[in-house]
Amino acid sequence: MLARLELRGDERVIDAGCGTGRLTKDLAARLPGGTVVGLDASRQMLEQARTHLADSQTPVQLVEVLLPAMPIVNWADVVFSTATFHWVPDHPSLFANIYRALKPGGLLHAQCGGAGNLAEARRPAEELMALPPFAPFFRDWRSVWEFADDTQTAHRLAAAGFSDVQTSLEPAPIRFADEPSYRAFVETVVYRVHLSALPAHLRSSFLDEVVGRAVNAPNGPTLDYVRLNLTGRKR
């Protein structure tokens, strides 16, 4: 994503969902005459990012904010984002706020989970959520993700005012070498939200079951990622 982003080197760039700052640091390195603002909702992530970016030669300001809120208006040349927008349920508001944050002619360049993302990986968890003893803890369950498709996203970007809109879905499956590496990853990433809804004494049995079903599936321990690529320019 970063390699596909064309930069002069003097732009003002917002990294929307900067996390620990790993990509933010690479982004800043391409902006020797520019400025970067990193946004993230997690104070813990931002503390890690401050440490990670301490030696950056490009100024990087880190701001704690929960998207779709974006406390910047008519400032950015580019809004860049990876693996974040699918955590924001209200995409129309998100795109409208990004549009306001950009200067005229500014560019949105982002990638997130798209339609079908992790559908196979999430299926065993959804089956278990309906079974005892887990069901009572998922009675009020609401999905925390918005995995939109490319057509819907293009319409939303156009409605927010963007021109030169381009969207696409990109399958990007990842197969793990063995069960332990798969388990370690999905425990902290894919099933983190599911596990947090359960009491501590049920988490291991839930994880054991979903991992077992994945390992015994025809494709083995595979995560069926689908990326949504999106770009648009402020008129």
C-alpha cells in the first residue's frame, strides 16, 4: 500500500489508524520535507508508537481519536490508512470526515478488510456462539466489523464528494505452517473480540474448538483475508 502511494516528500499526511507506528515510520521516512499526524483510538498503541517514532527525522504528531471523528479540517494532502476502516461501522460518516480533513485536491489512499473477509475463519466461531455453554454470553452480540464491497464503497466515496474514485477487492489468504502459530495469531487478532465476551474459564475451550475445526478443514489453518483497496480525490 505504501509503495503504491506516490509522494513528492513535502506533503502533510494523516495516518488514520496508525497503531504501533510501524508503517507510520516508513511513511515519515518518505516525507523528509513533510509532516505526519497519526490517529488512533488506543492510548496503549499510541504509547508504543511514540517509542517507535522517537528517532523519526520527520515531525510526527500522535492524536488519540476514535474514528469516524477526525479533528482536522482542510489540512491534509493525503489520508493514508491500512487495516483500520473495517473497525469503523459508519463508513459514510468516516468518508465525509476524511473529505473535510483533506485540502482541495487531496488524496485518500487506504486498504481495509472487504466483503468476504475471514468468512471461513469466522464461521466456526459463529457456530459455537449458538451452542451451550457459550450462547448466553453472545445473546446481545453485534458485529464490530464493516466489511463492505467495492461497489458499495465507491458509491459511499462519491456521496461524500470524492472524485477519481477507485475501489477493488483483493483476495489475500494466509496459510500457517502449524497449529501453534495459527492459534497464537487468531487468539490475539481474529477471535480477540469473541474471547473478550466470554468469562475467563470458557475462553480456552472456545479457542480449542475453533482452532481444532480450522486445522481439520480442507484448507488447513488458513485465514481467508480479502482486502478492500480504495482511493479518491477531494474536488
